[in-house]
Amino acid sequence: MTTRIVVVAAGLSTPSSTRQLADRLTADAVSMLRERGADVEVQVFELRDLAHDITNHLLMGFAPPKLQAALDAVAAADGLIAVTPIFTTSYSGLFKSFIDVIDPQALTGLPVLLGATGGTPRHSLAIDYAIRPLFTYLHAVPVTTGVFAATSDWGDGDGDGVRSLPDRVARAAGEFADLVGRTDRSGLVNDPFALDRPVGHLLGGLAGE
Amino acid sequence: MQFGIFTVSDITQDPTTGHTPSEAERIRATLTIAKHAEEVGLDVFALGEHHNPPFWSSSPTTTLAAIAGATSTLQLSTATTLITTNDPVKLAEDYAMLQHVSDGRADLMLGRGNTGPVYPWFGKDIRQGLPIAMESYELLRRLWREDVVDWEGKFRTPLQGFTSTPRPLDGVPPFVWHGSIRTPEIAEQAASYGDGFFANHIFWPAYHTQRMVQLYRQRFEHHGHGTAAQAIVGLGGQVFMRKNSQDAVDEFRPYFDNAPVYGHGPSLEEFTQQTPLTVGSPQQVIDRTLGYRDYVGDYQRQLWLIDHAGLPLKTVLEQLDLLGEEVVPVLRREFAKNRPAEVPDAPTHASLVRATYGDAAPRQAVPNANRGDNLTVGSPYQDAAPAAPTGSAFGLAATRGGAR
């Protein structure tokens, strides 16, 4: 069975350090999953490419085809790697808008690896104060270690004595791979329109089927 | 197959002139539009229901009754009637009345509404929207089918010995469509009763419609109302036409760009590609509409939205002319081709009367003189078999029974 990993990166510039962090998290997670014998498939979505579609979805209530493909991929994933820049104390507006157009049930039970980028390490707790509650509200399962990469982390990390970015990436990816390795979520995706499932519950028991 | 128009009753500024019609102007215009729909040979006019500005249609049966008085063949329907926030008792009365004053030209489409605060304004809880829709419709059906109803439910006060008057015309309730965009429960509701299912279809990609109609058809068959191909399907559509395709695009673009529903969002080109909105020549509308059959099967009713987004009355009447002269005659011919014999037409009052009574005379409800005793002696109508006393051996009921 294929393990489906979906990566969502909300960086706005090209190339972006957000995408770079997402790629590092993905590379470590994938290699750890493959070490365990998993057949891994990765899909990466840069929200910049979907920004107009996301706005149109907010205005119209439906997803244009390209965005729908991303939403379907997220809903059917075994694991999500979500990385956003921190803007004004929290996830970027584009990132939140994307989360807002996901079906509220679609992330239930989904292992999530959280990453964030920012100019200085002062913003690093935004992962735990702002991003983590968003995913727990949606009944996703964010792994304990989130990875924040400040600009200086792409060098020596200001020599602040904490573990280096590659160490933190490896630790988070390991936790994520543990969780993803135990899920068979992509095999369980529920389609409310599937005709082969019992539908007696559709009328909430009121119609007596 | 039936062709017609539906309106959401929005009052919108014309972005090309800055003119916003008054409520009175739009209401008068709607009567003109409905009359013209009949004049150009369309079959159906359906009216929405809203309870907040800038919409005017709070009381659809009043408007439809006025249209009934000004027309003679037009089928009158709704798009939609709120089964959630209206009292099903009043709905039973209002739509039976409309049947009578329109001489059987009324049906209705039920929906749950799209404006959250309407629920609290009418004393309902939006979180219970779906269960309310289920319970209220079940009661509505009984009120039309049983002369005297005892009922108890969760979402309105109980009824004891209630008779909804007038009884449905010829003893046959109006045909009911259930409208929904993407709620599978509503497709299931329509299928379980063998009612019609109307897919809004506009403002949304075709795959929503396709999945909903497919589910409805399969469940219609499952519930034993006929084959999937015999299920009763209606579709919305949205068009703007000029003889020359580019003229249509140029003229409609400012209305599209500023419309409350999709303005300032996707481009006209994106939207026409992603939804059934068709802006172009009559031939383009014909081709697009015939294509609907590819993903919903042979269907019974096609309604177009043509009067929204601030389009002036004159333009709307021109759209009706094009529909009546160039589009619908071709569609009638083309949809009839290769249509399997088993696919029924949309039910009408006449067809429902025939299905109910065959060649026999339909029921004409004649009430008994008022004795105030519905509670204890069964039907208050003369043609009903006298009900046996309900068995009360004491109290008021026993006294009344003994006095007969």
C-alpha cells in the first residue's frame, strides 16, 4: 500500500525559505518511511500557485479544479507536512485561508508535521501558540516537535546552544514518520456520495430505513 | 420536458446605469416577466423565498397567485420554499390554496434556505436544519393526505384533530421537488418519497450536480419508485444571450463583475468554464443545455435564471424572447430525440389526478356543518366514511358520541 504524503508550503517568494524548510522536512520524513519499507508518494502544493483559487473559493463556495485537486489530496493523505511563514505573530493569511476552505472533517486523524519560518527566532513559539491549536481543533494529530526556521538557522543558528536546524528537522520527521507508519488513513477515506455504503443514516433515522 | 425560468428576487443596482429599482418596481417587473414567460411559450415560472433585503419575495404564494390570475397555462413553482423556517401547517394551507386559485398549476420546491439568521428570526435553531426539514416535510405530507391529523414532533407544537383547509385540489397534493446543491441527505429525502429532485446547478461545478443526481436516481430505484431513469430530475441554468456571441459577453460582463453572488471573484471566463453559466449566442445556449443530459441523464424540467444581477426589465424580456423563439423550440425537439419511452414527463396536476383516480371522478371535499367535533368523530368531510367512535368511555368524547 502506498503511503501518501502531502506537503503544503505557504511561502510567497520564489524560491522561498518556507519551501526550503518544507523540502527538508519532507526529505527526512520520506527517507525514514522508506527505511521502514514504505512505498511513499509525495505531492507538494505551493499555496502561492493556488492563491487566486483560494480567494475564489472563499467568495463562491466551490473550488476551481486545481484547488480541488489539492483539497482532495490533503483529505486522502496519510500525513501532511504544513509549513507557513509567520506574519504578524501567526500563520500567514493565505495559509489560514487554505485551511478555511478544507472540509472541517477532512483532517480528522491526519498526522501533521508543523513547520514555520520567520526573520528572527523570537517568533518560534507561534507554532505552538497559533498553528498547533488550529490543527487540534480540526482533529488532526500534529506531532510534538514543530520546526521553526529563523533566517539565522540557515547559517549557524546564532550559536544559541540549541540543536541545529538539521537536528530539529530529523527529530520532527522521525516523530512524524512514526505516526504516519501506523496510519492506514488513505485507505479509509469516506465519500458521502458513495453508493455502495449503507445510507439509512442519511435521514438521521427519521425516515425509518 | 418543461422549460422555464426561476428568480431569486434580488434587487440589485444596474452597474451600467447606477439605477436600483424600488421594491414596487421589481415586484411589478416580476409579474411582467412571468406573463411574458407564458407569452413566449415557456412552461414554468418559479420564485424564491427570502426574508431580508435586498430580496423582495417573502411571500411566494401571494405573488404566484397574482401571476396565476394573469396567466392561463404557466406552471407556478418555487425555488425554493423554506421547509425549515416556515410552519408546515401554514405551508400545507398556502400551497393547497395556490392549487385552487391557479386551477392546478402549482407545485413547489423545498429547500433549507441560505441565510442563517432566518432561523432565529423564525424561532428555529439552524443546527437542527436538516432534522427540521425531515420532520416538517413528513408533517406537510400528512396534512395534505389525511383529513384529520394528530401529530407530535420535536420542532413545533403538537396537533390534535387538525384539518388543513382547503383540502388539496381534487384530493391530490401538489407535486414536490426537493432542491439542494450538495447535501446528499436531501437527495435521499427526495428519493425515499419518490418526489422530484432539483439540482440548483448554477454557481457550482457540474460534478456536484452529477453526484447529487446520480445518488438521487439510484436511491429512487432502491426505494421502489421506478427505475433510476424514471426519477424526476430538474436542473437550474444561467444564461445571457445576444445574437452575436461577443455582444453577449460585452454586455453581460459589467453585470457579472459586480453581481453580489460572484462579483469581484473569478473572471467571467473562469466562471463560464467552471459552472453552467452560459454567455453567448442562442446556439451556444442550446449546445450547452443539451450537454447537461450527458451527466444527469434525460430529465424533466429545465429552469434558467435570467433576471438577476441588476439586469433591467427590458433586457430580461429580450432574453425571454430569445429563449422562446430560438432556444426552447430546438431544445424540445432535440431532447425528445432518443429519449427512452420509460422516461416520464414532469408530473402535473392532470397527470397526478389520472394516476390517482384513473377515469373515476376526483374527490371534491365538501365539509360537514361545523359541529366542533373533529377530535372525536373522524373526518369533517361528507364523503368520508363515518368514523367509529374513538372508544372513549368517559369525558366529553363519550358524551358527544352518545348524543349522535
